[in-house]
Amino acid sequence: MAEAGIFIGWGEPITGREAKGLEVFAEALAYYGKAEQDGRIESHETVLLGPHGGDLGGFILVRGSDAQIAALRAEDEFERVTTRAALVVRNVGVVDAAVGDGVQDAIGVYQAAVADLT
């Protein structure tokens, strides 16, 4: 079961780059799909959000082991896809995530820190 993940979020397209945005989105989906198919990650999920007054338009949640996530982040293609996305949509963000069994580990770290400070 996956313990680690990457949350890749984005906002609205940059005006005039909407068509390129769709092209880069397709590239990203193909990249994460191939990574899953090749076993380099456990899974990925794409989420498109409806209008809500915020600046997050959608995200991809990639799941895997700590080693899989670290290896993916080190890939040149990961950097290329992320950089291309940042050139066509606003507010691209890549955030490490705890998922599955990793959530309990993250809570344990938090609990230990709270205990140290109280």
C-alpha cells in the first residue's frame, strides 16, 4: 500500500495559452499513466474542481512508496512536465503528501513534536 504521494495542483489557464494548456495537460496525464503502467508509481488520480471562489482548479495525486516518489521527483521528465505546466497555467504547486500507511507515521511525528513542546 502506498505511504507517500505528490499533490500537483494548478489554477486557471494563462490567457492566450489555453490550447497549449490542454496539450500540456494531455502530456502530464500520459506521463503519469506510463509511470503507473511501468510500476514506477503505485497509482495516480486526476481531479478537476468546479468553481469555488479559490485559485485551485484541479490536481493530480500520485501515490507510491517513499522510494518510488523520491525517484519520480528526480526524473528529468517530471521536471520538464512540471515546468511546462507552470508556463501555461497559474499557481502550479507540487507538494509532498502522506497517504495510506504514511498518514499514521506523519501523525506519530506530529504527536512526538507536540509532546516535546508541551
